[in-house]
Amino acid sequence: MNYTAEDFARELLDELQRGYDIIRLSRWAMATYLKHSSETHPELDRVIMKVVAMEEGPEFELSEDELAQLAQRLTS
């Protein structure tokens, strides 16, 4: 079974509903990546790692709106 961009988008939106916490979202994305890395497309890997990188510093942070827009683009 493949883990799709739509799957990640849906889960990201669910996580955002729990609150906007950069550390929690970054670590959730890393756990998601590790869990599904063998069943994702390389392009989705890059998107997930973009969320993972948010923990590395303010220059990598995405706002809550940017994350929601990212999820919306993934479902389009």
C-alpha cells in the first residue's frame, strides 16, 4: 500500500487541528516519514522533510497558514 500526498495532507490537517506547535509538528512529520518511507514517492519525501526541518530554526518554519496551504496543494 502506498502512502500518498493526500494521506499526508489529511493527517497534517488533523495535526494542525490539535494546535500549531512547530516542535510537535516537526516530530510528527519525522515519525510519519520513518513509518512510511518505503511507500512514498520521492517528491512526497521532500514535502515531508520540509515540515521536519521546521524544528531546525526560524528560517525553516512554516506558518500555520502556510502548512494549511501546503496540505491543500497536496490534495489538488
